[in-house]
Amino acid sequence: MEDNQEYRVLARKYRPRDFSDLIGQEPMVRTLTNAFSTGRIAQAWMLTGVRGVGKTTTARILARALNYERDGIYQPTIDITELGEHCQAIMDGRHVDVIEMDAASHTGIDDIREIIEQVRYRPVSARYKVYIIDEVHMLSTQAFNGLLKTLEEPPEHVKFIFATTEIRKVPITVLSRCQRFDLRRIEIGALSSHFKMIADKEGVTIDDESLSMIARAAEGSARDGLSLLDQAIAHGSGHVEAEAVRAMLGLADRTRIASLFDLLMQGDASGALGEFKSQYDAGADPRVILTDLADFTHLVTRMKYVPDAKEDAALNEVERTRGADFAQKLSTPILSRTWQMLLKAITEVSGSNRPFATAEMALIRIAHSAHLPTPEDLAKIVQNQDAASQNPTPGNGAAAPNGSNGSPTGAVASQYVSAQGNAGPNGGPTAMLATGATAPQSGPVLAVNNAEPSLQNQTEIAPTKPAEIPQVPINSLEDLVALADKNRDVATKIQIRNHVRLVKVEPGRLEINLTEDGSPQLPGDLINKLQKWTGTKWIVALSREEGGATLAEISNEHRQALVSDAKDDKDVAAILAKFPGARVTDVRISVKDDNEFTVLETDDGDISPDMIELDDDSIIE
């Protein structure tokens, strides 16, 4: 480097100059190549993606391709490896016909009005006048509306290129007028190769682990990664080592992360806290350690279902081998539980003013959870307890605690241990309810010691109490409606009548299903109101079974049946024949003598006739 030459950061020095330099965006390049070769060039493009993936760079390359000119080439082309007449000025951002605007600082309608007034003038020297608007989502609503007409029917010499990181904030009316390209995050392997190439050109020695750490920290952004590489080169004076990069980024050693994960899965809280403290003293940030643990948990889970994941070039040998080993030994429920606890811990550490202590408490919780059975295992224990209580088999090798004859807990423990097989700390925590039974223990044990009789007594099966009979019996939906009516709760009465399907009713328990229009809050409301109305606690459960018809549906079916029967009556049929256009609209029960009468209505709405006898006691209105 010459003494008087100003240093340029790597992100600017190695900024892509043409489409062949873009990494990780092959689908977009392929589409543009086909469009340019066939002459199907759009009038506007929308480039979206996270920061640093190349949106503005792609916009400048597009502007070069649209205005490319050199000897023998006077049309838009993708092949722009050699500099054309306008290329250098466009790349430097100083071409008079390529106007770049930052929407973050030009958000109003006045800025867009200036563009609208200028688009009618032809370009000064280039083929197209190109407007590049960065962070376009920050334009105001008025600015977007002012741009719509020009964007839909721009002059033939004008092209628009928009870039944004918040595509959802761009109105659909603008998106529909643009050809959209989603620039993808660049894969870690591609970033590592790219950074290696740049380091070689700069004469910098860097190992693969350092490249991998920088690529991970970049999170798919080439610009962020090059900034980190620049920092690492300055930190190491031209020689980049993994320890220096790890200290610079505040990262933990990936090998030590795997060891910490192993200690947690074994339930070794003391060892895990010691390893965490060691990594913290070495400069690792508590939040980063937990994030790396979450990433490793995800890696192990992914390897469990995608064996080829271990072939990822971004993984080091420790991650590849130990991750595959954990994937074989650990069950999905344990990995899922660990993942959820780590996500919660990361949030807690981020908002805590004592991140180290918060992270330690989170690790203790995770290590302690290794002693606990999964929800599926607990369900097995409960099922075994129920089976043992119904069929007690004393003397089968499981001694009852403190001489409590008939307690099935020992049998449950033996059954549970045998159901787990040889699963140990790496194959899922082995849990048992210890009651003096002897069983092989290959992992952490959830034990109830004989020294704690209060806890031990909790494991004994309590005799089943008969269900409490409600003071107000409810055996049907009609009873429920009558109860709501008695308590003058019209809204609940209407909800029950129109939207509740009865599945099952027992003393103190209702199982119901709701229609599509039923309120999801109704079961909770019924629990509170039934306790108030009956003086007894009720359980109201939503069932997946369809259940019976609603009272409204039953009433409607009954009404239709009455109308059908009325039409079949010979007298009614005679009346319908005598009065063309008349129809049966309702059949009602006389309150006075419980006889039926039929309502007939003509097309003009008049009731005709007023009153007609059917038989001795029945009437037609």
C-alpha cells in the first residue's frame, strides 16, 4: 500500500462489481440473466432482505447493466465484467442519470413530487434514468400514493429500483407494480470461503475456526462479516487466531459448549456451574454462552431427524461427532424442554442487571430438570398407579413403605424403570418413585425417601371419593337453559340454546362442543356461573366429539316437521289450493287447549283467511 493512499475498509474495497461477484444470490442472478437476454426488462424492482446481503450493491449493478455501453455493445446486458462508459461513475455514486435517494431522510410527498417532475426529462448521457430509493418502507403514506401513478406508467427511459429491510411495511399497491427479489441470507459455508479468499488477497493468515466464528457472527450478512474480519485483522496485526477472535467476539469455545451441554444433561449442576464460571472468566458473555447452548441444542435435535446435517461445512469436528452422539442418546422431549428453558433464560439474562447470576440460576434449573421425567413419562406413572390401584398385587418384589400394605407405588416404580430400559443421563432421565423397592439406577432418580414420611405419604393412593352431587341437578341442555332463565341471565341462555352441543353430562361435570359461532369464553363463564347458581364446583370441558344438536337446531327441526305435517292435512291443502300464493309459515300450539293451529300467509303479507276451522277443536289462522 502506498503511503499517500487512503485505507479503504474491506466491505468497500471488496464490494461486488458485477453479478458474478454476488455470493449466495444465484436465483436472482438467473432470473435477471434470462430477463435481459429475452428483452423482458421490468420497469421497477423491489429488493428485500436483511442488512448487508447486497441490496444497494445489487441496485448499482442493475443500474450498470441497464446503461452498459462499450465498443460493440449498445444495449442492456448482464455481462458487465469489463468497465463500460458509465460504470465507474455509477459504482462511485456520482452519475448524473443514476439518482440514489435515502428514504430514511427523504420521507415526504415533496421529495417524491420532485422525482415525479424530473422523470419526464430524458437522461443526459446514459440510456436510462435510474432512481434507486433505499429503505423505501420509510416513505410516508402520502409519498407512496404520489408515486403510484408514475410507478405504474413510467416513461420508457425511466427505471425504479427500491431496497428495503421491512417488506411488510411497503403498501401492496406499490409491491404489485414491482418485480420482487428476496435476497437470501448467505450461508455460513459460503461466507467462510468468501472471507478466506479476501484474507488471502490481503496477505493475512487465518485459521478455519476463526473464519467459522466470524461467519456465524455475521448472521448471513457479508458486510457485517467483512467488518468483523477487518476488526480481527487489526486485533491480530495481520495474523488472526481463534483465541483472539473468540475474545474479540465474547464467544465461548464450541468444544467447551458441548462439554457444558453434557454436564447439564447429566444433571451435574455443580460441574455445569464450574464450567460456566471458567468460560465467563475467559471473557465469554453469559448471554452468548446461553445462545450457543441453544444453538447446540438445535443442532443436536436437527441431527436426530436430519442425519446429513452433520456434513455441514460450518461445523467443527467436535460439533459433528459429539452432536451426532447426543442425537442418538437424548430423546426429543428432553431436547425440546431444554430448548424452551434456554430461550426463556436468554430473555431473562438480556433484561437483567445481574446477567451472570441470572444465567447461573437458569443453568441450575436445566440441570435439575434432568432429574425429572418428561410429561409422557409422568403419564405412564399415573396410568401404572391407576392400574395398580385397581389390581393390587402385594408381594411381587416391591415392598410397601413403612409396612403400608397394599400400596402399589413400588410396583409402579419397577414398571417405570423397566419401561425406560437402559436409558441413563444421556438417553433421557430415569425417574422412579422410591418406596424401598430395589431397582437398577442408571441415571438421576426422583426419590421419595423413607426419612421424609410427609412426602412419602403423598405417594400412597388415596381412596376414591364419590362425586359430589350438585344441589341443582342438570341432566340436559334444557335443564341448563332453565337454570339460566331462572337466574335471569338472558345472554347465557341464548348462547347455550344456539351454540352448545352436549357431549356428556355427569354430576359436577359437563362436556360440550361449540358451534362455529360459539363464544370461546363460554366454558369459563359457565364454570363461574354454575358454581354461583348451584353452590357446587363444576367442570366444563370442551370436547373434540361432535355432540348432539343444539336446542335451536332441535326446535327448528320440530317446527319443520309440524309445517310438513300441516301441509299434508287435507283441509290445509284445500285452503292452499283456494288461495294461490299462500304458504304455511308456522304451526303453533294453542296455550289454552294445546291444539295446533297453522299460520298461512299470502305473497302480499296479508293473513287469509282470518280464522278457519280444521276440526272440532283445531283452528287455522
